[in-house]
Amino acid sequence: MRAPDLETLGWDAAWAEQFAPFAADGLTPARVSLEHQHLYRVYTGTDEPLARVAGRFRHHAGGREQYPAVGDWVALDRPHGHARATIQAVLPRRSRFSRKAAGDVTEQQVVAA
């Protein structure tokens, strides 16, 4: 099965404008299609690699709600020839579906964007 192109997934001129600084750094846009224990499946428009967030991203994230969620657009670093990719940033969300995260701590969990 062929991966859907980015336009089919909702990529438009506004997303391209927000992504421009990341494109200048050689990153690729992708949309998160699945998340399981901080391992992500993303659509790049040509394939569906697995990805993890970059260590720098993890260090700067203020909370769980800043991590990628299904539906988020992300800036992806994928060196040529590598099967796995690294998520460097999440583009600002236009919408989200969230709930209280499990456990005693009052923290928001973004279920989908």
C-alpha cells in the first residue's frame, strides 16, 4: 500500500509557511499516524518510517502535552539511507483532543490533534 501524499493528509499553504524555518534546516514535514510509548509512525508523503523525538526536544519539553500526538505535523530529520527518523519539532496545533493523564499528577495528555 502506498503512503498518502501530504496534501491528502491536510498539508496546505499555511502549514508550509509555518514549516519554512525547518525546511531551511533541511528537515522534512511529516504527520504522526500512530504513537506507542514514545515511538511514532509518521507519514512523509512517500513512506511511513518509525521515529523518536530528539534528545534536545525531550530536554526542552515542558510537559507531556508538548510531545507529538496522532495528527500532529512534525519536523523530521532522517539521514539518507536510515530506516528510522528523529522528530525535531512539533508545529503549533490548530486543534486538539485532550484528557487528564492517568495517575495522581494533574497533567494534560493530548490524545489527537
